[in-house]
Amino acid sequence: MREATASAPGPSAAPRITGRRAAEIAADVERAVGEGELPPGALLPPLRELASRLGVNPNTVAAAYRLLRDRGVIETAGRRGSRVLPRPALTTREAATLPVPPGARNLAHGNPAVDLLPDPAGALSRALGAAAAAQSGMPVRYGAAALEETLGAVARGSFAADGIPGGRLAVASGSLDAIERIFQAWLRPGDTVAVEDPGWASLIDLLPALGLRPVPVPVDDDGPLPAAVYRALADGARALVVTARAQNPTGAAVGAARAAELRAALADHQDVLLIEDDHGHGIVDLPHHPLCAHPGGSGAAGTPVVRHWAVARSAAKALGPDLRVAVVAGDAETVDRVLGRQRLGPGWVSHLLQRATAELWSAADPVAVGRAYGLRRDALLEALRARGVPAHGRSGLNVWVPVADETVVVAGLLARGWAVAPGSRYRLASRPGIRITTAELDPEDAGRLAEDVAAMVRPAPAAALGGRGI
């Protein structure tokens, strides 16, 4: 088997690319990227050059490069060649995590607070017991409905209360699983997706893994900027993903006025796929202002804004990340496609888990939980404001602090006993910042943390957003 050398930056020897078939060549490049032999930015050999070295047809190499591009490993730019992506899909953004030394407070993890989750020994065991009793003598078997009826009733009531059409529902194993299935239902490699910037790291990682291209949309405290959404849709974005509230990492929440502006943008692009991620359901004391439907009278669901839409509500933040359940409402064709593809994979989400989710969701007190998270978050925001440090955190678990140099601030805070997340995990084209998870931050510790942040951040005079976002 012939070998070819790839051009990689740095003093180390470039790896040898081997293979005779497209799948073999692609697999060998993936191996080299995964093992660090081909670092981010490494230039791959031109098609004809690699084909000559391997003794194969150039079409074989072209097919291998297409596979690598579709898998989110490389980017191709015509005459400028093919390079390993800055963050190939083989390595997620969350993998770039600094170890937290003993004694340091971990405010980088993004987890919900343990004391605000349902008691796993009490509420969850009762829920599973009720689910088991419901199946006594009538176990769920192949061919059963994908949606457990108790969860279906709870979800429909929840969606209806917010004016979201809930006639067609699906259940997935968490928000990211739901979003991936929705993407696969409508999009193809090479399609562009408008996403919030800064935004959810896992979503940003998912796009290249599916061969999709992100279009960054700046956000402010009210969510995506309407002008940027207009531009993205006018430039041909096939889909738009918006976080309803508790946006990760900035805490943005879409208000009534912003929702109206975004619906107006979407109404001019009926063929755009709209996905609303409402992972903040159950932990936020702000209402959900949906984009998928025009407001109906007296809380009733209005008419859809676009042809294909979906709203995903996850149980992870309110009930615990290990409860891998998200309910999806959407137009009939989107939900049917998601269910059809699901049947060819896992088949369905366990009815035991669905029944447990319904029991726990019904017993939860979202107002009290949202108020508790708000007190912890607001304590830090007020302490930072008192020290002249601009910060954002309208809802949810996190506070976003713009900084000039993420590395310096993250390292400096770690030396002072605070682990925070660098904003690079969440950014595409937006300005630097750090994310601080306040879910388990005692309000009495907020002043000390704010003092340390202020010591590391040299705040410049606050500038107007000017359409640029956070």
C-alpha cells in the first residue's frame, strides 16, 4: 500500500496517509486527526497529488475528502486546498477543560444545582413505581406508541399554556438528540444553519459533524438580533436555532417584543426550518414567547409562522441530566419524519423514563426553582455591577462576563480558587468572554468572587451594542 505525506504545521514529521478506497483514506485521515498527528489547520495534499502518491483515481481521493468534510473533520476551499477544521468533530469543545485543583470552586461545569433537583430516592422511585404498576400485565412491546400517554398529557398542557401548537409530539433522549434528528429530517451536508453566537457548544460541535455550516448570529440579553437574523435568512440559511430562555452561555431570554420581531423575519422565509430550544423550562421564572406561531387569543395556540418548526423541552436542567428525556412539538411532517427515523435506530424512548418524567414534572414547583436560581445569579450580577464589571445573565444558570483576554482571566481566577469556563468554547465570531455557572454559588460568596473577577478584568467604558450583540 502506498503512503502519502500530509502538510502539517509544526516541527514534527507529517503523518503518512494510506488507503486504496475512499473509506480507507478517510478513515486514516480521521485516525491521524484523532491522535493529534494532523493538528487543526493542517493542510492536506491536493487531490491529484495524493492520488498519484497512492496510485488511485483522483475521484477516489475526492470522495474521501467529501466524506471527511461531511463528517466535520476538514474544510475544503477550492484552490486554497483542504485543511483540518479548527475544531474537528472528532474533538468536542467540552473536551478542552482545565483540571480543577483541590480546594477550587468549580463554576465551569454548567450543571443544575443538586439541592434544586428532585430527590432521586423519593420522587424518582415513586415515579418509577407508578410506571411499573401501570405496565403490570401490559408491558410495552414492539409496535407500541412512541409517546407514553401520561407524559403526552403533561406536555400538551405545558405547550398549550404557552400558545404552542401541541397536536404532534415526539420524545427524544435530550435536547441535542432531538435537534440532531430534526436536522437529519430536513437538512443535507453543505446546508447552512443560523445559530446564536455565543451559543451552545454542543450544538456548534454538532453542525460540522453532520456536514452543516454554521452562520453566527449575534445575541443580546433579549436573544438573537433581528437584523442579523434577517441577513442570515436572506443569505440562504436553511435553518434557524433559537434558545427561548436560559441561553447558554449568556442567559439571554427572548422577550415579547423580540419574539414579534423574529416572527416578522421568519414570516418572509416560509421555507426556513425553525427550532426552538427551551431547555430552560422548569428553571426560569420568565415566560416562553414562542416564535413558531403567531399569538392566539386567550392563550390559545396561533397559526404557525413557518411551514416546518419544532420546539424541544428537555428535562435535563429541571429534573437532572441523567433523565435523558426531551419532548418535541412540531408540524406534522417534521414530527413524522423524526419518529420514522427514530424507529430505525433506538425505536423509542423508554416508557418507564417517560412516565417518570411526567411524574416529576407534575410535582415540580418551577416558580420556586426559577426564583432560587435567579437569586444566586442576581447576587453575582449585582456584585459585579457594584465593581464596574459589565456582565450578562437575564435568566438561567450562567453569567457571561466580556473580557479582553480569556486565557489570562481564566488562569488568574483559577489561581484565586475559582474555575470558570473560557468563552472560546461557545464563540464563533463574537467577542471574548468567560462563563460563570452560578447554580451552586452561595449569594454570600458572590462579593468575594466579584472582587476577584474585577481584579482580573480591566473594564473598558461600556460601549453601545451597535447591532453587534454581546
